[in-house]
Amino acid sequence: MSVSRQIDARRQNTCDKLDGDAGVKNLIGLIEKSQVFQSISGSVWCRSASPEMIGLAATPEVSLADEPVRIRAWGLPPQTLITLRAWVQDEKKEIFHSRAFYKTDTEGKVDLDQSEATGGDYQGVHPMGLFWSLKPITPYRRLIKRDVMGSPFRVHLELYPTVLLVPFEDQIPAVTTVVERWYVAPGVRRLEVRDGRVRGTLFLPPGEGPFPGVIDMFGGIGGLLEFRSSLLASRGFASLALAYFAYEDLPSFLGVVDLTYFEEAAQFLLRHPKVSGDGVGVVAVCKGAEIALCMASYLPQVQATVCINSTNAVNGNHLTYGDISVEGIPFQIERVQTHSEAMQLSSTLEDPRKPEYQDCILPIERARGPVLFCVGEKDQNYDSLFFANEALARARKNGKQNVYVRCYPGAGHLLEPPGSPFCPVSQSPFFPLPLMWGGELVPHCIAQETCWREMQDFLHSNLNPCTKSKL
């Protein structure tokens, strides 16, 4: 099934659901009979627009996934509304698509670096809007790059010299172009890691090195995700994408968190000849960020830590490390909230300030190096801002000054590299319903750009002995 046919089928399903509403049905009928709809649907094109003269360019055509792309169109009638559409197919053949409406200037041009989107999936001047507003045709899918070395995401850009409210199978864009978005820079090496118990993938930047070492982890979905590590390596870090459950011969489910496993991973990274210094950085999100804070609090090898939407205490899982044994704060599953067939988990986490949970709070003041909490203000998976502020207060109370909280207004839980599509809700393994991640489209995607830059600055500053943190 073609992309347009899939979208058209989705539209037909929506119309079928509305069929019982006479008012809506009559409104649709009136619109379809109007000349405006004929223009919108592609039956009437801008007659002064010559397809041979219309141009569409995206530069660079080949880029890293975290780099900006400039999109320009020309050869159109002045002061005319057009539609720019993007779509990409992931490795599971799922289609993600977006569109925005623009008005050409007096010279018949549109430049997304300067032109405002009048409508569509977003409004305003957003040069990368077509990328971060990509959404799945199949509900609750999340765009994730699995094979970072073998192929890029090929993002198709299409121009229609009209306002395209609904796509149809017979519509043909006036001009198209394709952008390749790679998750690894030329020269980056990928090495599978099976060292003792440690499982993961090590990405090494090009060049002699040595490079600052970073351990990269994700959360409760398990398995192994590599796209952030490969981009970190492309930016000069020796990055170990570390799996800790639901991967190869690791446990299928996360039961006890044995911190010695993560210590072995840090030791492996420090032994590598391409890794500099006597300490590693850790970058992680969600449950992985909680484990990252455990590592910072107890492991001497951890020199700098970035916790993306984390808690400040051990939750759910039992933590062990030598003589240390910490029972996790039980999840209050009866408090889960459901909205439009999706689950919001933020209310299931208990308040760690309760007397019975004091021993579960992580001793952040023991951390060897600085800790940066990157927080989405609108996170619906965790009350991340509360937890980060609690960690900050504990650190200050105990005399530790190099703990920082960076809160991004309007951002949700999944703060990913710039240009990554906004994902407010998605299906997740081990859960019967999709999970709500929260956030608002434009603020979240602006936050991703800022967070990515600040995170790298923090790591470079604190893993390089010649510099100090800029925060």
C-alpha cells in the first residue's frame, strides 16, 4: 500500500466513525461541493504555477540526524498558499508524515528559515518543523532508528502549490526531494560488547583519541538502543550503549538492580585504550537515569552524570552493591490514570519524603563529580521536576554545590536529539496500554535542541581535566 493510500485509508476510517453525526456529515458534504475544497483537494491547481519552474531544495541533502536542514521553495506565484509535506518510512515499514502551509513572498519564494507556517501541523517560523512534527499513521508508534550504521532515515519532502487539507491517492506533488538523516558520522566505529557480563555496543569517534568515555542508557523498554550513542560518538565521545535487561542473555525483566554490573561496564570503558581519563560520564533517561544516579552516588568511576527526567530515589526494584541493599519504593499501581486509552504513570510514584522511604533516597552528596538533571516541565511519566529539586535540595544541604537542574518549559519525558519527532504517547513493551510521555509540540522540540547542546557542553567540560563546567 502506498503512503498516500495509507493516509487516505486513515481518513476514510475517521469519516466512517463520524457517519452517524448528521451535522458533521452535512458539513463534509458542503465542503466537498465547494470550489475551495476542490482547490484544496488538488482538483484545481494554481494556474500561474508552471511545474517546470517550481523548485524545492533541502541543504544539506545528507546530514547527521542532529543537524539542521534548510528548506527552500521557489518559482511559485507571489502571495500564494502552498503545502509542504514530509514523510519517512522506518525499518518496520511504518510511515510517519507531517505537513505545513506556507504563503509565498512577493517573489514566489518560501524559506523555512524565515517564512512562517500559517497552519498544518505547526505555526510560526520553525526551520525543522517538518521533521519534528512527523507523526505515525498507525497510532502510538515511535520513530526509532535501529540500524544506525547501515542506512539513514530517508525523509521525503513534497511541495503542493495549494492548501492540502486531506491527501488523495491521485495527487502528485509539483516537486520532491529527499534528505538523508544519518545517525553516525563517517569514520565512527561500532564494536559489539560482550565483556564478562557486560552487553552493549561501543561507538568510537574517528581519529587517534583518546576520547572522553560515556555510558548511555535508556529506560523501562529494555533491550538496546544505539541512536544516541552513535550521535555522541559523532560528537567526540567514546560512547557505550549499555543494555541491562531484555537483551541477549541478560534477564528478561528488570528485577534486582545489581550495581556491580554497571561498575563492570564503567571499568570496561576505562580500560579501553581509546578512552581518556580515570572517570566516565553517564547519560540516561527514565529508569536508566535513576540507575545513573545510583552509579553517581556509589561508584567511584563516575565523573559526570546527566539524568534526563529521573527520580531521586530507588523505585520499584531492589538495589544491591556489596554490603549496600536498598528496597525500592513500591509503585502504587492503583493510582494509574487513563486518558483516551493511554496510561499516565506519574501518579504511581510515591513521595520519597515520607519517613518510611528515607532510606530509599539516593545519597547524591557522595557523587564524585557534578550531576545535571534535564527536566521536562510537562513530563507525564514522572514528576521529574519535583524529584530533581529534591535531589538538588539534598545536595545543597550536605554541601555539594555542583548539582544542576535545567527545566525546559513545555517539554515532556522523551527529550531526544534535535529534530527527533515529538512523541507525546506511544506503545511500550511490558505495558498493556500506550504510555503518556507529555509535552507540547513546539516547546518540547525547541527544548530538544537546547538540551542536546547543554548536555554535550556539560560532558565535555567535566570529562576534560583542562576545563570546568559551564553551568
